[in-house]
Amino acid sequence: MRLQDKVLFITGAARGIGGTTAKICAGYGAKIVAVDMNEEQLKQTVSEINAAGGDAIYAVADVTKREMVAAAVQKAVDTYGCIDGLFNGAGVDRTGGILDMSDADYDFTMNINVKGTFICCSEVGKVMAARGKGRIVNTSSIAAIREEAYNAPYCMSKAAVAMLTRVIALELAPKGITSVAIQPGNIETDMLRGSFASRGAKEGKDVKEYYAEMEATIPMGYIGRPEEIAEVVAWLFDDRSAYIDGNSILIAGGKIMA
């Protein structure tokens, strides 16, 4: 990938897909601004990047708090002078049935997945617009196009992210800002394991049984790895993919066909 010296602002960078993406993009020469609420794990991500010869800093921020995101953006600009790309990797999944989910769990999922993504697009977008160029990659999900029982707020939130991506493409392309959404399928992360455990319990299944059942729905026959998502994200920050704008890219091992 051709990412040398590109400055990438990556949320959810403490672990999972966000953390893996930060490391992989750094390996291709990008300068990383790693953002998350988990300072301990965030420091670990940055430490690993810098120990491997990369260039990374971190900023602790709650993506639902505009002032914290704005401060993180300013830190990025103060350190590197600009932001070339934004990867909205921060996300959560509070599972539960429509009839019994609490308002608190609903709000938690929607605020981080939708409001947090919007705020980051807005604050980073201001910096990009001032330069006349920028690339935004948002994290939607297969759940945006394939319904999942006991997971309504997550499905709703990821559909909203896909639509936000399309609106950004329409509204901000004249300012030189393009946007793409990725739609991962089942990817081996702590969040997926927690979701499987909760959803499986609702159906009277243990996590191992539910895991095997979900794996059987994937034509390629296995749960994806974070690296397989991160490599796609890295390519989307490569200028050779620049004409892709407003699309959602499904990365799910063929699952949508099952």
C-alpha cells in the first residue's frame, strides 16, 4: 500500500479492528493518531507501532463528546500538521430483545455508533475541508443489510452509518472529501464473542454452540480475522482507490449469499 507519511486519525484504536488497522497502516508508512477511551490499551497499541519503527501518538477521547474529539483533532494537527484520513473504528454492541431492552442500552449503542461517528466526521472533516482534501472510512456492518435477532440497535446504527457515508459523499466531495463504509461480517474480536454469548443465551445455547452455528452460515467456512478488514481499510486510504466514493464494501466471506 502507498500510505507513506499519510496522517490517519483512527478511533477505536485500543484493540480489535481499530487497533489492528492502526498497526497495519503504520506498517505501510502512515503516521497514526490513535484514539480511544481505554488509555492503557491505547498506549500499548502506540508503543507497539513505535517499537516497530512506526510513528504514532495517542489521544484519549470519548467519541460522543465533541469537545474531546476536537481536542484530539487539534493534537493531531499540532503534531503532524494535517489529517489525511479518518477511520471511524469505534463501536459497541449491546444486545437484547426489542421487548425487554433498556433505554440505557439502546442509547449506549446508538450514541457511540451513530453520534460518535457523526461527530468524528464533522470535526475531522473541518480540518480536511480547510485543506481541500481528505478520506473518511466508516465502519458499518453486515448487520446493516442482514437483520439479526436480539440486536436491533446495532443493526439500526450500522444502517445509519452506511447512509451517513452516502450523505458525506454527496455533500463533501466538492470540498475534496470522499467517504467509504466497510461492512465487516463476523470478525474474531472481543465484541463479537460477547455478542455471540449474549445472543446465544437468548436462544438457550452456549457460546461454543452458537459460534459454530454462526460459522456454518459463512460460505468460506470461518470467522474472519481483524487483519482481513484492516488490509481493506489500508487500501481505501491508498490514493489508487480514490474514485470509490459513497459505497459500502461488504467483507464477510460470502455470508450475504448464505
